[in-house]
Amino acid sequence: MSQVILETHNLSMKFGGVVAVDNVDFTLKENELRCLIGPNGAGKSTFFKCITGLHKPTSGNIYIQNEETTHWHTHEISQLGIGIKTQIPNVMDGLSVWENIWLSARRYNDVNNANRRVDEVIERIKITDIAKKMVGELAHGQRQRVELGIVLAADPWLVILDEPAAGMTGSDVDIMIEIIQEINRHAALIIVEHDMQFIKAIADKVTVFYQGSILMEDNIDNVLADQRVRDVYLGRKV
Amino acid sequence: MQKINHRHLIIGVMLSVTVMFILPNLIEHYTLSLLIIYSILALSLGFIWGFGGILCFGQAAFFGIGAYSYAVYAINIGESSIPFILAILTPALFALILGAVIFYGRLSDVYLGVITLVVTLILFRFASATAGPEYAIGKARLGGFNGMPNFQTLNIPGMPDRYIWDMDFYYLCFIIIIMCFIGLFFLTRSSFGRICIAIGQNEQRIELIGYDVRKYKTILFAIGGGLAGLSGALYASWAEIVTPNLFSLGQSAEIIIWCIVGGVGSLSGPILGAVLLGLLKYYFGQQSYIDNNLVLGFILIIFVLFLPNGLAPTLSQLWGKVFKRKNRQRKNLNSKRVRMPNKKAVS
């Protein structure tokens, strides 16, 4: 039986009087691919920021591989072997694609191994032709892939992605789907996403967020067939 | 990753040494020594600002601490070698502690500016208020607003009677700045340097990768403090007196202006800014028609409006464009030359 690698107990995050995440109990198992969906303002991104240390939760607990990480800093959480990609491409514009990925590879490798690792990753995510370009010169979809390269260079066992397909064109989305499926052979994934076509293509199990809480958790077909989810997406009250 | 071109480095060093021997024929060596000291000070801020994104409004604090430390240790020890080393370590340690408070406290850039500025002001006030005999460290009296004169200036290590002064002092300053430049050049190309550069560009991404940004910024800040301290120690030996004015806001502002005019993001920019503005200050200081600070302010406005990247990056861009155009012309010429014999062969 698969082991639980990430769980939250009664996780809450408040901004003044606004409750963005409300008593969320969440578990993720080894090699699982979980999509977090929900309408705008449902609390998905805030939940993402809480588990990655970008926000300190107001109450509740977060456990990663049975270790409490509730108040850890982002770099400490990342050092556990977790790859994190934020919603807006978070890259170093003034450095080349190669250098961006090298910084991540160097974190866990010596210089020679880091160089080798960068070449591997660049080939894996199909950006060999732009490897020497400055990231600031690249299109949005390419920047998204560069950031994914940064994430993969550290060889994570858990990858957390916030809207990886946001702003991408059709062919870029197809490549992203391929890359995500490939990552999932070795690592677990949590993907926060809006695009239902994208989710259908990759999702196994889906967690639906609504008003800061989990509305339902099931496989993609059941979620899409559920009347409450439809109502939520159409803006009706549940 | 950018590889180090050793040939360029050797040519650069040889050129610098040639310039070192030519310059005293053009400008008085006493002024040149001061310009080099200012250049090291500018480099200390340019390095942390341009590469690590740390804009410190109080770099003069470390400069002053370096100068005062040198004077205090030199009076107590008598010989200059140990005071010189301690004058670098003391401000570096001070910067390390201050940096740790700022960066581990997760204070934003605005507060970094405010805190460093306030620390400079506090040091200025404190140094000005130490006229009484109770303000002494060992044999060294701090001297209040009048400062501290009569300390041992730089000497050949182990020989307190053999002073390094006049042309020798100029050569020493020049060699030190070349060493600083080479040291920082290698540092920016090391793993540590690349990470610091990346922090300057996107702090959050570096944190998401798993680097402790606070640690890197604190170390970088301490290196900047040590460099400023080094220039302070040289300044103390050059001026043979240290006064609270070293901590003044004017001094801090001037360092920032040097960096803006010269251009941050390169090692040569801050040096260029300090030398050019230092020279201008020197020449304008010899006349009484117009105030020095007005000229400085005017130059700053011109640069911010029309050359926001600063001199060094602009010149480098221009050089790149000219070089590319020449290369293209040469390629075109070569391709024409290749076609000509073919025509002949056909005919």
C-alpha cells in the first residue's frame, strides 16, 4: 500500500477577516498525481503557498514524510527534495536558460555532475535550441518550460506546480502534458490548475476547492459529473 | 556557465600595470591614490548592489569603521600590518552582524536602506560626541569632532620605521585595487557568485530552489563591508587623520552616485564612476564659481534621465554594436572575395 507523503490537518489561512483556506485536511500518497481545481478565489493558490512555505498558515499542521513543516521556510521545504513552480514564471531573466537550470542542479550536485544534469534536463524538456538564450528574451510558454527545467534539475520526489499550462499555446500544452506524465513515473505531483482540458489529459484524482474548503475529492470523471462542481464553476451557490 | 577567459585576464592585468606607470605623469600621485581609495569604496557598494541586489545607503559606515579601526589599532599596536588586517575584519564583522539582523529578520529592501542610513547617522553622531578623555580605546582617544591624528601610517610589515608613502603608497593602492578586482572577478564566476547574481535577479526563485537566501546575502554584505573597511584603512593612512565626516550622509550619497554614474552590474562601472567624479570634484574644488555638490547633483540627474544604465554598460553596449558591425562588414568582404576567383574559374 502506498505511503502518505504529504498531509495537512485542519489547515487554515486568514488574511484579516477573509478566510482563504478553511480547516483543510488533505493527504497525498507516493507517486500520486493530484490536481487541485476550483473557481477563482477558492483557496487553491493560498493552499499551494501554505504547503510550500510561501505563506505561514494561521492554524493547523502540515506534515511532509511524517515531519512537521508547518512553519518551515521555503528553502527548507525545497531541501527535502520538493520541486516547486509558481503561477507566474519565476525565472532569472538576466541569465541564460542553461544558467537558470544550472543553479538548481548545482544545489544538490558538484560542478561536473551539475553540468551533466543540466544537459540531461534540457534534452528531457525539449529546449536544446534555446539553451544559450537569455530567459528574458523567451516567449511565455518557453519561460514556463525553463521553470519546469529548474524544478526537474534538482531531481525532486514531489513536484508542486501552480498552473503550469497558464498562458500556453496548444503545442506547448501538449509538450507540458508529456513532461508531466514523464515526471509522474518517478515522482508524485500536486498540480493547481484551471484548464479543464489540461486536467482531463493528466489527472488521476482531483480535489475540488470551494470557498477555502475541500468540496469533493474523487477521480476526474466523477468530479466532472458531479452537479455541485458544475454549480460551483457556473457561479451558483452550493 | 560563463567560462573564465584567462588570456583576457592576463591582458587586463598587463594593461593595468602599464596604466599604473603612465598615470603619475598625467595626474599627481597624491590625488591618484585618493581616486583609487574611492574606487575601492565604490567597488564595495557596486559589488553588493550590482551582483546581489543589496542597495546599502550606509556604505560610508563601513568605510568610517575601517578608518577608525585602523587608527585605534595603529595607536595601540604601533606597527601597521595587524591594524590593517583588523581594519578590514572589524567592519566585515560589523556588516555580518548588521546583515544577519536585516536579512534573517526578513526586512524588505526599503528597511535595509533606512537601517543602514540610520546606522551611519548614529555612528556620525557618536563619533562627533567623543571629545572627552573617557572616550578612549586603550591608548587611542577618539577625539570627537576633531578626529584622531598622530597614528602610525602604513609601513613595510615588521619595520615600523619604514613608511609606505609618496609613490610607494600609490603603487600599493594600485596593486590592492587590481587584487580586489581579480578577487571579485573570480568570486562572481564561482558558484557562490552565480547564486548571488541570481538572488539579485529573483530572490524567490533561488529560495524555491532550496538556497538559504539570508545566508548568501549576509555573507555578500559582509564582503562589501570588508572592502569598504579596506578603503577606509587606506584612506586613514593617506589622510593621516580620521574624523567623523567619514560617516557623513554626503559621503554615503557620493558612493551611490559613483555607482549610478559608472553603472552597476559590472566591476569596472563603479571604479569608472569614482575616478571620473573624483577627478571632476578635484578640478571643481580648485575654483570658487560653482559649488561642487551642485555639479555632482546635475551629473546625477543627467545620468538618471539619459543614461540610466551608467557609463560602463553603455560603453560596453556601444563597443558591442561597433564590433558586430565591423565583423559583419568583414564577413561580407570575405564572401565577396571568395566569389571572385569562382567567376574567373568560370570564364
